[in-house]
Amino acid sequence: MVKERSKKLVKKILEISKRKRGKLPPMGKIMKSVGYSTAYSKNPKQLKGTETFQELLKIFIPESKTVRRHGELQDFSSIEHYTFPSVGKGKKKRDLSNKEIKMIVESVPGCKLIYIKPDFYAGKIAFFQAPDGKIRVNAVDMAYKLYGVYAAEKIELTRKYEHLSNADLATLEKQLKDFLLKR
């Protein structure tokens, strides 16, 4: 059974994500706004690991949809423009040909020329489709964070002396120092 508060949390995440175009505030702040305690909201990793949250993720953000969006975002691009000034000096001054401009623009990986507009003062302005790396990285990063794919979220540390009290650790430290200094 999925808890109502967890449903509210996932809905709130989706709402903020749509409104702010994928930029989310800290997870703890969102948790606090839907009714989680201050102590629990200070450690959102506890929530992400629960079966309820993972179940809700699969309902609201199915993996198939994430994979499809991931594929779209890998190919995401925006329209850019660049002014190609005239080249040469004096009588040898000339504008680059459309063929030369196309060759320059399309030599950049992922860029595709849309059209070229002549400009009397500036030369020629080329409008082209270019990959938008920042949007691609942000969207993929968010999906990976939600699914907990990053190694830092998967590593569990076990400490050798975790069970010892501070007094026991101090005694152990003293014994080690005495041994090393051969007292």
C-alpha cells in the first residue's frame, strides 16, 4: 500500500520539475513542504531507498518514459546563429560563399545548417542547429539521481571500529602509540 504523503511528494516533484524546467530545489525542502518531519527531511537518501518511493517512481515516472526522454535529450539541440564577416583586405575583400559557410558549420560535430542570411554591414549570418550539451547533461543527470545510479549513492561504508565508544577508541589509540614508540 502506497502512503498518501509519498504520493504527494512525487506529485510535488513532478509539478516543480515541469514549472522550473527540470531544476529542483533540495529534496529535503520538498519533503518538508509535503509534511515529512524535519529530521527525516534532512536525510532524503533514507526516503529514496524505501520500497514505497521506488514503487511511486515506477508509477509516475516509468522507466520506459525515462528511457525515451533520455534518448530525446541525447539528440536535443537549439537554433544558433553566427555572423561570418568578410575576409581579406582592400580589393581582395570578399564574403565567404554559402558552400564555404556550410562546410565550416557542419564541420562541428552535431551542427546542421538551416539557412544563410546576407547582411550588408556584417557579412553573412548563418542559422544552424547545434547540440545543447547543458540541457542534455542536466536532464540525464536528474534521471540518474532519481534512480540512484551514481556510485556515491550505492556505496555503503562499514567502519572497523564503529561499535567502540570514544573511551575505548582512546584506550586503543594509547596502546597503539605505546607499541609504536616501544614504551
